[in-house]
Amino acid sequence: MSLHEATTPAFRANARAALDNANLQAALRGSRGNFITKRARAREDLPEFDALRDRARDIKDHVLAHLDLYLEAYEAQVIASGGHVHWAETAEEARAIVLDLCRMAGAKAVNKGKTMISEECGINDFLAENGIAPVETDLGEYIIQLRGEVPSHIIAPAVHVTVPEIEAAFRKAHTHLDPDRDLSDLAALQAEARGVLREKYFQAEVGITGANMLIAETGHSVIVTNEGNGDLTQSLPRMHIVMASLEKIVPTLEDAATILRILGRSATGQEMSVYTTFSRGPRRPGDPDGPEEYHVVLLDNGRSNMLATPFQDMLRCIRCGACMNHCPVYQAVGGHAYGWVYPGPMGAVLTPSLIGVEQGGQLPNASSFCGRCEEVCPVRIPLPGMMRSWREREFEKRLTPAAMRRGLGLWAFAARRPRLYRIAARLGAGLLSRLGSKTGRIASLPFARGWTGERDLPAPQRGGTFMDRWKAARR
Amino acid sequence: MAGERNAMPERTVALFVTCLVDMFRPSVGFATVKLLEDAGCRVEVPPVQTCCGQPAWNSGDRENAKAIARQVIAAFEGYAHVVVPSGSCAATIARDYERMFEADDPWAARARALGARTHEITAFLTDVLGVTEVGQKAPVSVTYHDSCSGLRSLGIREQPRRLLASVAGLELREMAENDVCCGFGGTFCVKYPDISNVMAGDKTRNIAATGADMVLAGDLGCLMNMAGKASREGRAFRARHVVEVLAGDLATPPIGEAG
């Protein structure tokens, strides 16, 4: 998905369609609670978990305060280990750099580990348009690539797909296999994907991975995976390209270890992911394997503009997905409704930052501010507070819908004038109370269809407002 | 309870009744007053009160939010304690007011001072007054919904449960996902009714699964949402504000029922 294809302004319609999609709802209901239970158990098992969260937050804050310094140090280390760093200010620049590198490597096929930055840059479509075949090697990414979709979750990209849908996608794509084979369970599907992908590992000239962290002290990039696909992707082809955004920097290996301790636990409840892979530079003489060339594409794409704004804290994000796993809005509509690369609470803050509040402004509004995301965020990003900051920007820019502004304005006018408010409350309570006098509730109200469409409005008690009754009783 | 009352020094408490209780369910205000008076407090209701301003604040309208905050601060800062029968409105006063003003604005310090003295009712009774029992009897089974702001901004979880445990004959049956939003969320419920409705439906299903007679909570907004959804679905359980049970007011019809 590229910048131009964001359907974020249509969030409401997207959400409605998601709620009406029975397969999607089945998938969301099926996975609901799994991540939550696992994270809770992992947290219980590690007494210092919350203290580690504080440390991780402080590490990231420190990096963001000295980002230029750490980026330079990181670049120097990559160069010293024989690698190259390419700075991309925009997604377009990153695309062009990756294409150039692929052409340099004579690539016809590119294998990919899981990388959200490549999604942000729309790498797959771009490479395909230029005659290079991208192959996703993460099982979830592979499934959605076959289905022509984008990830609906930052760590579980195919969480919206049901097992029968995966089977259908595999039967359609893997026509060289026995049509009568049994694909009825997840294990069979995994085995088939492994077999198909295994061949592709040896065909690609370039492997693209993301990075969960970049270490300034050593020039390492770090990926965490559970399938081992990332390791094969980056060590078998002759060129390894790391695509990462610049806030992924941490100062030292020890800092990386601190963050790893909260990352797996927050994401999947694992103490550590199955694979945690550090890579630096190309294969050295005597190394048994590894790429001949090692390139890092460092993407800004609007992030440096977030520094020194109310949204800077968002750059602490380590992409664990805990916020969306715990978000009741995400659980209801899934990730695609958000309409751009990053869904859930972190997407609701990041998306307007990266594509503009005019495009992304729906997302920070689509929250009940329940605060569960902030409660579980491993680096304590105040997500609801930042969504509120976006709402303020929208209000200042007059992007808030006119009806909403008028309603709020009227209400605030009265709320600032207690005597007028008293009268309005008295009249309103009286009217609603009469409307609901028979049943104690109101089933339909023309100016409040948002409420009464799917629920009744409990009517005010008879006998007047509290303030009137208090005054009458006590004076 | 009577013994404790005599031991308690007389305190004056200002009641911030909240706009929803004022308009929709004054009995919650009176139940709150009763609980406070039973605990030895003298209750005053400053007449200059409308709403805490949360709708403006959460909609990005900082100017109106600040104006309403200044009004509340001026009207309530003379009291030793401000008590609110809502975790959400209490959190707005206790946590958000200070954030509305620039650090060097004198109103910021006044907001902070008021915030430190502002309490949700069940937290005030237990944490400040040390109330351990309310001396009531209610042969009902209840389930308790933890409203989001009270739970996460103010840390209210055990307080209402401790007080409910002191009600003779009352049985608390915890529901699944009792800490998950009911879908109210202030203006969220009318801005995104489709999503809000799904969240409300999940909530009423979890409530019904306990088989409890009624759902209790500390916030009228959430309660109206849950009660309104439940009556539309034809659910059997009732909804009440927790202070009604704690104050022994089961005579008033439940939320959304005619009396």
C-alpha cells in the first residue's frame, strides 16, 4: 500500500464493512484474548517487568533527545563493518534506493522478511511494477501476499484470515501440488508454506528485512522472528537490504537486551521470540555464510518532524502490537479499517503524523479513550493523550465536523453560564422524562439516532434535576 | 457505622454532582449525599456547577474546556474535599484540569491543588474516610463494571468492591472482561455508533453470562449505555449506580425503568 492509497478518511465506511464481514468477525473473535492472556502471564512471571518498561522508556527518550548523534555513530559502525547506509527522506526516495540496489544485484526475485517499513514505502508493488518479484517469507505475510492484501496487524499480519480462507489461497496458488492433499488444519498449511518457500530462498538475489532495533555502538541490526524465515532471507541471497526507520536506534547492546526483554512479552507473551538475530555488514573472509553486500535504508518519512512536538513520544514505539491487541475498537473492526499501514492505537497517533491529519484525522477520533493501550504499552506511550492532541489540532484547523462543532459550541455556551444551563437542563430533563414516562426509556429520538439506533435512552427520573431538587429541599 | 460516625470529625465536602446525574438520575446524587452524611460529612452543593468540561476537552476544544475548568476551580477550591459520583468526571478534575493550562499559568497551580482534593465517591469513602462498611442489606446478586477513567486514571478497583462486600446478603459475581470499555466513551458512542454498539453488546453478553440480577458501576454514562443496550436486547438484568446499593436505595426504579 502506498501513501496515495490510504483509505483512512473512509474509516467509518471501512468499519461498517468490517463489522458486516462474517469471515473477518470470525477471525477476530477467534484470536481475541489470546495475546492478552499470554502477555498478562508473562508480566506476572517477571517481577521487574514494569521497572524494565521504565528503563526502556528512558532509553528511547534518551535516543530521541540525541538522535543525530546516535544516527551518525550507527552509520560509522555500519561503514566500518563493510556495509552501506542510505538515507531516505521520503518513501519515494526509499523505493528508488531499493530498486537501484536490486538492479545492481541483478535481481529478478527478492525475498522479504517481515518489515512494516517496506509496507510504508509500498515496496512490493513498486518492485513488481519494475519487473522484480517480491516474495514474502513470513507465513502471515505470505498468506496476505497470495490474497493480494496488506497486513492487518503489525506483528500478526494475517490475523484477519480464517483457516479455510488460507486453504483456498494455497490451493489457488500452489497448482503444482496434488489437488487432493489434506489442508484442513494449520499444521498442514504451515508445512506446505514451508515447502514452497524453501525453494524460493535459493532463487532470490536480494533479501530485504526490517529491523526491530539498530544498535549505534556496534552497527548491528536486530530482528525478532518466530519462524526463522528472517535468517534465511538475510543470509542466503548475495545482497541483504535492511529497511528501517530512524527511531529504531538504541545506543548499546545492553540497551537492546533491555528492550528485548519487554518486546516479546508485550507482543506474544514470549520471554524471547524463537529467533533473535543480530546482523552487521557483509560476509567476512572465513564466515560460513552471509551476504556479499549489506545495505541499510534509513527512512525518515516525516518522523523527524515529530521531534519536539506533542507527538515525539510516539517515536518510542517498539512495534510490539500490545496496544492493538488490547484495543476494543481494533478488536471490533480489525486492522484494515484503519486504512493505512499502522492500525490500532499506535496507528491512530502515527498515521496523522506521517500522512497528515487531514488524511488521518478519523483515527484519533475513533477511540473511547478507555486507556487500555497506554496501560499495556511497554514504553509507556501516552496514546490517548496524543490522540486528544490530534483532536485539538483538528479543532484548531476546523477539521472537526461542522455539526459536531455547532453542538459542542452550543453546549459549551450553556455550560459556561450556570443559570442558563440550569434552565436548559430543567427543560431538557422534563421533555425527555415525559417522552419516556411509560417505560422509563426512549426507543427513538430523531436528534440522537447515534444513540437510539441500537440502544434505548434511559429517560431522566421524574421530579426535576438534582440541582433543582437540592435547592428545594435545603433552602 | 454509627460508632464510626461519632468518632469522625465533622468535615465539609463539596458535591460535584455531574451533568448526567443532575439531569438523568438525581437519586444518585442523593444517595451520594447520604453516604457522605452517614460517614460524618457535611455536604454542600455549590450552585455554580454544570459539567466538568470533559466533552470539550476530549473533542479538542481546549478554550471551552479551560473556561469550564476555571469556573469549577473557582467554585470548588474553597472546600477541603470535592466528591464526585463518577470516576470519569473526577478524573477530569483531578488529572486533566492541570494539563489544560500552561505550566506558568496561575490556574495550573490552582487546578493541581483542587485536583489533589477531588475524589470519586467510593475512593473517598474508603481511602480518605476509612469507611469499611455501609450497614446495608440487599439480597441481590450483582456484577461490577470497572469504568475506564476511574480504573485507569484514578486506580479505582478495590474500593467499590470492598464497600459492596459489606452489604449483607449481596453476592458479587465478576464478569469476564470487567475492565474492558462498555463502548460509551462520551461522544464516542454517538460519533462511532456502529463500533460503540458492538462494544456495548459484548459487555451486555458478559454481564448476562454471570446470571447476576444487576450490573453496578460508578459512572452514569457507562450505566446508561449498558442499560440502554440491555433493554433493547431484552436482557433480564437491571443496572444501577453503585452508590444506590451502598446507600440502600433499591426502591428507586433501576436505570431505564419506569417507576
